[in-house]
Amino acid sequence: MNIIVAIKHIPSIADDLPVNGSNLDFDSVDFVLNEFDEQSIEQAVLVKEASGGTVTVVGVDLIGELDNVLHLALAKGADKAVKITADDPGADSHQQAGWLAEAIRDMSPDIVFTGVQASNDLDGQIGPMLAARLDLPYIGGVSSVDVVDGAATVNKEFAGGVGAKYAVSLPVVVGVQAASKPPRYAPISKVRQIAQTAAIGKVAPSGDGAGAGLAFKKMAPPVAAGHAKMFTGSPKEVAAQIVELLKGRGLA
């Protein structure tokens, strides 16, 4: 079984994100694996372990920083890694979906996994657009996948704790909300070893490359509109200060 996982690298939101014109200053941020794609890699590896096959991870290399993420995916159980050498920091999800679809089509997939969305934009459209371009069914918000005899049983989550179970023939595109088991840990020593030995396939972007038709004119960090007032002293003194503040604002 040929299992494909479309992944994305995103700026680490644990760090400050400096702005440079209409985008981030990519030279000043670290890039990490999108957390939902980490879930989809785990689910793909679980399917491989249960039903056999190979797992190939593929992503768009927008700024030359994708290799580290691909090495991590290989350390987590993927068998092959491919990057689309786009080198286009401004490429939106529509363009990336087009490039990914062309690359994945040539791989003749039985099942395609994606994260349900990316943590940096919360767009959630890569999976549906991949399915549309590949002319395959799509199920998103998925929490587990089992494959038997050319068909998949998929558990999908809805709001309010409601779930549903679907049976779908392969091939299919699946947007993973959370894998049926927590993502496995990959020791840094294993990632480094893979970085020294693994071969990463490269493909050029192909297809129409059409974007969504939207463009960022300007990006800026949030404007500080106020500050927090810190009270000091004993509990009684702090309470008195809070009361005076509320009175001054007409709230008490």
C-alpha cells in the first residue's frame, strides 16, 4: 500500500515573529513541523504497521528549510521523503495544493494523509483542495483510520463531542485532527543520523501554480494599546487599591 503524507513546515510560534514588509523575516525565525501534520504522520505509520506498505512524506520547500522537518518525519517512521523545490515564500495554500497534487498524482497513492489545518494560518484547505485536484473523496477532522482489503474505516470528529464512522474505498484523502495514538518521540540522535544518511527526493513545481488571488499588502506586529497595572502591598492594601480603581472607573 502506497501511503502519502503531505506536510508543511511553519514558523515556530514559540518565538518572536519579526515582520519584514508583507511577510515574516524568515532569516530570524526557526521552522518546525506543523503539529497537525505530526498527527497525520503518526496515523500513516500506524496504518503501515497494521496493514503494510510504505509511507512517503512530501512537502513544499518555500525557503530552503524543509530538510529538517523531512528528517524528523523519517525518524518518526516514514520510509521516503520528497520535497518540491518551490523557493517561493509568498506561495499561498492554493499554489501549494496544486504543486502537491501534481507530485502526489505521479506517486499513485492508495491513501493521502494531511493535517486538518496548519497552526500558522488555520486555513484548513490543503486537504480538500488536494482531494479536488486528485478527484478523490475527502474526509476531514479524523481521529483514527483502519485499512482492510482496499477500504478504510475512518472515525470523524464533530463539534460538541459528536463522532461518526465512515467506510470509504481507497484511494482517499484524509485530514487528520488527531492520530489514534500520541505521536511517537524521535530522539535527536536518530534525527541527526538520518540527516547524514537519508536521501531526499526533489521535484520541481508543476501545474498551473494558480493562487487564491489574494495578496498581503502589509504585515505588522500587534500595536500595544495599554498596559497592566500591578498592585503591591498586603492583601488588605491591594483590595483597597482595587476598590479605588473601580470607583475611579465608575464601576463601584
